[in-house]
Amino acid sequence: MKKNILIINPWIYDFKGFDEWSKPLGLLYIASILRNEGYNVSLINCLSRNHPSADPSYNESEEKYGCGKFPSEEIEKPAIFKTVKRKYKRYGISESAFLEDLDNAPEPDAIIVGSLITFWYKGPFRAIELARQRFPKIPIILGGIYATLCHEHAKKHSGADFVIKGHDMETLIAILSGITGNEIKRHIYGFGDYPAPAYNLLERPSSVPILTSMGCPFRCSYCASSILNGKFFSKDPAKLAEELFPQLSMLNIKDIAFYDDALLVNYEKHTGAFVSRLKDLGLSPRYHTPNAMHARYITEDTAISMKNHGFKSLRIGFEFIDEDMQKKTGGKTDSSHLANAAENLYKAGFEKKDIKAYIL
């Protein structure tokens, strides 16, 4: 008999939250890998705007490019934020809807909880607390960005039985094998071996995230990419397009958000080849870059290619206008790169409303 794994994507606790192609891509990869290992997998996505309990006004299919406001509930501020004159909220489905989903889920043999930004840790903590109340004897595993960067804090305070760092699939599979008695089918799982994410666990998605590469060749002092991902590695673009095509087509996906940290590195042979192959297969979605692009790589040819392939929402990682700070933090870009990138994008036909730059 197959064992059941319950995966939970927790809430956001913050002063502001907005769904800008926010999907639990890491958990969807884990779900797909665990299916290959012979498990039944279910997902509770606390950040679903298509959840049956959600107000129809939050339905992502009615929003521009699949983005929009999360449902939210004002909650008490942590003591450290008492002087902040803004409302503190839990973003996502209600706790009552979450508890109902726990009741309706197949009895799990293990529970996996994800985590995102480090200061959003209260979301995973609450999900673990409520899951523990409902399934007091079931082991809970915590992973993700917070669990990696604040590993000792997570081990001490999260309430999880196991806390995993980084993309350690071998350890996760070994833990689950020890809990369930399932025989391990694979002994090595690197990013190049990951199957297509389990997008079909999402509730009526109109947009999905895609990761064509892992990590970044740069080592900027303010960025945790090298800690989270290690070496920079790109997937074969044609093979990736062919792996993703069946689900993208079946789900009628209209918008794709790239989660890459270095999307434009070797653009012509990588990202350009990927979107070209998808087009050859009969798909022409709109593309978005919420994780930012390196300004120095936005050449005239790259800008024209992106325009021709349907890129819509462009985000550029600029970070600092101060030249000393640009150099001290890694020298990834400078002001001239941003100016050249903007000029090339405008020449290619993009409008100002399509382009934003991230500033630290």
C-alpha cells in the first residue's frame, strides 16, 4: 500500500503581501520526486487564491497575468513591531479553511512544511502547530529558505521533528524511507534529475513558475543564492521545454514566471532556446521575470528576442546607484548597464509600464 505524504505551503505573516506569481515551486518539485518514489502526495496551499473558501474576487484567472491580492486577516503584531503604525496581517486562506483541509486530507504518514523569506517564519510555525494538533503522532519535516538560512533557530523553535537544509533530496528521501518503510528507488537527485514540477496539485492555476537554472555565477555580498543553491547549473533548454509542455498545455497556462537567479546568462543558447522550443511545440504564453534580470545582459538582440517571444513584466536587479556600493557588494552591475538595458528594451518595443528595477 502506498504511503501518504502531506505537503503544506504556509501563510505569509507581514505588513503587506501581494501575489506576484507566488507558487510553491520547491514543494511542487518535491511532490513530483516523491511521486516517483512511490508516494501518494497531497498539497495544502495556504496561499492559494483559488481555494474553495476564497472570495471569488481573489480568483487569479480574473487578475492581470495571474497576479492579485491575497485574502488576508489582521492579527496581533509581534511585540517588536508594536510601534509600527501599520496593520499586521496573515495572508492566505483562513485558519478554519486550513483546518478543514487537514480534516479532508488522506491520513498522512509524514508531513512536509515549506518556508520562504526568513522573517515570514511565523507562517510555517503556525502551520506546524495546527498540523501537530490534528496529527499528534505524525512526523513533521521543515525545509526551505528560512530552514536553511536560520537552521539552528528553526531546529530550536519551529516544532518540526526534522529540519532540512538546502536542496538535500537524498536526506529527505532517507528520512521518509525511515518513517514509512518505503524502499528508496533513487540514490541521487540533483537539479538536472528533477522531474517536472507537480503543477496539477495547484488549484486551477492560470500561471506557473519555471526554474531553468539553479544558482548564480555571481557572488554578491547581499544575496543568499550561493548559500541556498551552491554551484550554478542550467538544464538542457529543449529537454526542459519538452518535459514541461504536457502539463502547461493540459492546464492551459497563460503566464509563466521565471524563478531563475541568472536568467539571461548565455541567453541565446539557454532561455532563448527554451522559449523558442516551447513555441515550436505550440505554446506562446506570456513571460515574466519577478526574480530580476542582470542589467548588463540585456543587449539589443536579447531585448528583441524577449519582445518577440512574449515577455511582458520585466524586473531588473539594479540594487544600488552608489558606485562604491556597487563595487563593494560584487560589481554585478553599474549605472551605465541599467541605462543601456532600458534603452535596448525601449528600442525593442517595451514600454515604461512593463519595466521595473529592484533597489536595495
